[in-house]
Amino acid sequence: MAGATWTRRPDTAALRADLRAAVPDATAALVVTAAIFVWLYARVAAGTSPTVEIMPFLADADTFAMYWLCQAFGWSALLWAWLTTMLGLLRSGRPPRWLPVSPARLERLHRTTSLTTVALMFLHAALFFAELVRDNEDGLSWAGRVWSAFVDTFVPGGYASGTGRIAVLLGLLALYLAIPLGLAYYARTRLGARAWRALHRFVLVVYVLSVWHTLLYGTNVWFDGWPRTTLWLLQLPPAVLLLTRLLAPARPSERNDALRGRPLALLRRVAAVTAAAAVIASVVAVVLSGRDGGRTRGVDGAGLTVTQGMVWTGLAAFAAVLVVAVVVAKRAERAERAERAERRPVSRT
């Protein structure tokens, strides 16, 4: 972008344009959500829902329709998170020649699907909140029911029972991280190009948290079967794309960092490649073995192996790494500007 067009204010015009462009995408998401809701409802009616097997009181599909709609929004949110992650990885790397979409169109689709994903995540949480308000039987006043549901749904660590102690916390962290990390694009002129790219890369953590949340608390995939296997198999494409992106960077600056042997850049690359390869190996092992630590029919589950303290510690470490990455990117950007200024020829008068 030309220097004269770079301002310090958020790019609200681009945000408004992307919101308008996201309308068809959001409409498609609502249609998919409706289809998932019908599927979930039908499984309850047929008595084949793993959720009802664990929680028989949910067998009345009409009474708990809001819960099943909440579940449907959760699944469509995860699907759109997968889609926008794939689009983002395709755009940040070298798009294959057979892809019938221009890089500009690919980037626009990535932005609109990201906005839709955040909206779906919020609706998933909002419907869970509404269901808790409706189903609260603790004899509380209306205000008390609303406050209790708000704490359980929107306050990290507020949900205090069962697997939800961790799963709801992970889902909330995914939602609360998705908003600033997803909207950072519209503040890129304030952040600087390098800092924005460094910040945006961490949005992959949102996807990881979303999948982890679903595996823990996605009651429709508690047991082995094709829904859970499909969920695992869907993690292979983004992991392979990420590995390809790391091994063959599209940006010349990233390739040059590796060629120049810069220790920090090389360490980041090795760590990222190792993590991506480990994810691929884990997914393959889970699919081949059929065992991923999830529930087994007829067997009481073991206690939680992850505590809220561990999650908070991980979040603190993540925040520290994020801050360091942005600071390093800002310094590199300033160094580049200084280097360009030194090479700029002095005008003669």
C-alpha cells in the first residue's frame, strides 16, 4: 500500500466491506447449521445419540431444542474454523496452480469466513447461555438465573462441573482469542506489516483450542465411530499445509532468514516443523489405532488429566511468546526502514 494511504486508524472501511461480503458465506453457514440441527434432532428421536446415552434427561428433543441448536452452531463453527484455516494456509503459502481462485479472492474468502467463524462461535456460546437460563432449577430469581448462566458460559473458569471445567474454559479462550487475533487485520496499519503477520500466525492456536474443546465436550462424538474419526481425519489437511508452508516459505524474507542461518529464525522454523510433523504423526496413529483417550462405551471415564491451573499457565506462556514475537517483528521492521533510509540516495540541490 502506498505510504500516503497508510493511516494510524483501524481500517473500518475494509471491515464494513468484508462484513457485506460475508453475507452469502454467513447464509451458507446458517443453512449448514440447520442441517446439522435436523441430524442431531433425528439421532435423539431414534435413540442413537451418544449425548442421550450419557445424559438421558436430554432425550426430550423438543424441550431441549435450544441445546441441540447450540450443538449445531458449535459444529458449524468448527467446520468454518477449519475452512478459514485452510484458506489462510493456502493464501500464506504458494497456492497450487490448479486452484481456480486468484490470490486476492482467496484472501477475501479467508477474511469473510473468519468473520463468519467468530459469529458462529459467539452464537454457540449465546445459545448455551440461553439454555442454562431456561433450564435452571435451583430456585433462583430471574436475575439470579441470568447471572449464574452468564458465569457458567462467559466467565473463563466459571463452569465448575465435569469435563466442562476444562472444555468450556478452552472454548471460551478460543472465542476470546479469535476476536482480537481475527480482527487484527483491520488494525494492520497501526501494527505494521511484520507485526501484524507475526500476530496473525497465532490464530492457529484458536483452531487448536476449538478442536480440543470439541473432543472434550462435543457430546455427539464422545464414543468411537465415524463422527469422531472424521473429526480426526480433518486435521490432516491443515497440518500438511502448515508443514508445506514451513518447509517452502512463500515470502523471500523468510527464505532468506533460513539461508542466512539466523539462529532465532532457524530455531522457530525447526520448532514449528517439529510440531506440525508431530500433529500429523499423532493423527495417523489415532486413526489407525482407533484410540485417542476419549470415552469408551460401558466404561467409566478416568479423571481429568488437565487442570485449570495447567490451562492458565499455558495461556500465560502463550501470551508471553506472542508479545515477544510482536516485539521482535516491530524491531525488524524498524531495522528494515533504517536500512532503506541509509541506502536512499541523497538529493543534490
